[in-house]
Amino acid sequence: MTAHQTKTPRRPLSLLRNFMDNEASGGLVLMAAAALALVVANSPLSDAYFHTLHSYVLGLSIGHWINDGLMAVFFLLVGLEIKREMLDGQLSTWSRRILPGVAAAGGMAAPALVYVFFNAGTPETLAGWAIPAATDIAFALGVLSLLGPRVPVSLKVFLTALAIIDDLGAVIIIAIFYTSNLSLPALGLAAVLLAGLIGLNRAGVEKLWPYLIIGLGLWAAVLLSGVHATLAGVALALTIPLRPAPAAPDDLESPLHRLEHAIHGWVAFLIVPIFGFANAGVSFAGMDAAAVTGPVPLGIALGLFIGKQIGVFGTAWVTIRMGWADTPAGASMMQLYGTALLCGIGFTMSLFIGGLAFPQQPELSDAVKVGVLCGSIVSGIAGWVLLRLVPRPSRAVPPRPAGV
């Protein structure tokens, strides 16, 4: 046994998992920020609130700097965790990798079909079919953090992986169906910079600053390309080295761990709450009954609440029953169902896609906000209540091997 192994006989949980398990305060800060935003947006301060978000600094509005800039750092942190789990964790086997992927695909398709069902008779509103397809990873993980150790780490990792795949799917949808000014030169530059990051990794470079400098350029290129800039954070994370060590693949001194440690506190207690405050503010002024009962809000709300749980849990259940994937370690099927309910929290990406679908139709924009709010709130409450009431398994049951 080496000296390094003697000093660290037990590998601690990653920082993100420690945050999700032990720091419900981070989730409380996020929920408080979102609630405050709703209060401010419907108070005499609403004009100042929306004016500030739409004020421009260095070519971008404050809202864009938050959503495209700060949240890229959040996705960088999540990407680091996903890479860790795929190499040495809950996603380290193909049976465990396939489950969040299949569930994410089902969780995007089913809500879209629900929306189309309610809007098939009104072709002018069909452009919003993708609005309920996305899961808001920040809010969903915030609700999970409130439950603390009642939810096994494997389900939190499952939700993280599913939401990332879901968000990447939403970005692809936006790029294909809602992007009208895609810049091929900027995309080409982003590809060159990504190739440079991969080259650094292959060359064994372990200093973080070259990755971060090129990553900043990657973010700018992706932003200019018309593709959602947060994708750059995930791409950068996947190139950060996780240095193997003898008998300890998860080396605590690797560049991945150092970067994760450096940004964790900033993301959990500053970036995510700012994001929640900037995006949860929706004004209810001027809304009438049609904005609540029309095909657009109903399609979105039921797409998020009904479509998401059917798509996520249904595909996950079939995948597990067919022996193609394992049940998340230490979790029951009811806990998996509760997690599927939380996937109906659409919020930010749903509101973003709604703005792209109906850019010049304020009456439909109000309907989108009502649908997203109703579907997300009901999904969040239902998921929290179910996960709070479902008893934890008395002991961790080893997952059934795939194919048996």
C-alpha cells in the first residue's frame, strides 16, 4: 500500500453528492429565491425587476448573462459529476448508463405528444410542442436536496444524468426547430476549440488554466453560434482529466476534483439562487380565464405533470423489467416514480422555448407562463410529497443483473 493510500483509506463522496445529501440549505436558498421572484414580479417593484433583467451590459442583457453565462458554470459542475460517475460510479456500467438515457428520451417524447393532443385543432399553437419537453435540473435537484438522505444518492445521480441528457436534447431541439440564425463559422470555431481541449487531455496536461482559457473561448463561440451556451460547460467538463491512481480510480488530486472543489460553493449558494430569482419571476397582471383553460396552458401543464411521469417512469420501468438496465442502487420503484414526478418541473427551459415558439404573441406568452407554472408546481409538490412519504428500503438490495 502506498503512502497516499494510507492517508486516504476511504474515498469521500464527491462534493456535488455531499451538497445534495447534506446541505438542504442550498435547496432552501433556491426555493426562497424563486418565491421572492414571484412576489417581486407581482409587486410595485415589478417594473424595476423586469427592466433590470432586460438591461444590456457588454452586448447581452442581464438575463442572458445569467442564463447563458452563470449557468454555464453550473453545467460545468454537473458535467464533472457525470464524467466521474461514468468512469467510476453509478454510471460506470452500460446497464446503468442506458437507464437515464432511455428515461430522458421518453420524458421528452410523451409531454410533446400530450401537448400536440390538446393543440391538434389549432395549428397556430403547434409550434409550442417542445415547451413541456424539458426538465429544469436546478429546481428538480433543489427539491431533492430538501429531502436530504431520505433519497438515495443513486436516484440523485440518475436525475442529474437524466436532466443533463434532457437539456442536451432540448438544446438540439432549439438548434433544429427554433434557431433561425445559426452561425456556421462560430460552430466551426467551437469545434476547433473543443478539439484543442481534447488534445490537452490526450497530451496529459493537468494544469487547469489552459482548459479554462480555451473553455472561455468555447463558451463565446457556442454563444455566437446560436446554440445554447450552457452546452459549452458540459463539453468543457468532459475534457477535464480524472487522473487514475493505483487501486483508486477516483484520485482526489486529479484536475477534475480540484476544479469541482473550487466552483462548488459558488454554484450551490450564489449562481443557482441568482438563476432562480431571475427566471421564476412571472407577472400575473392582465391574465384572464382563457389564459388558464386554453389548449396551450393545458397542453403544457398536463404535458409536464402527466406526460413527464408517463414518459420517464414508463420507459424506465420497461427497461428494468426487460433486464436491459439495473434499478438505481438502494432505491425502490416508488422512489423512482417520485423522481419521475420531479422531472415535470420545467420552469426555465420551458419558459425559454415558449419565448422562441411565440415571440410576437403576448397573449400566448402569458398562456405559456401559466402552463409552465402550474405544471411545474404540481409536479414539484407531488414528487416531494411522494418521496417524503415513501419509506426508505431497510437495506440496500443488490440490483438484478441485466439479462437475468
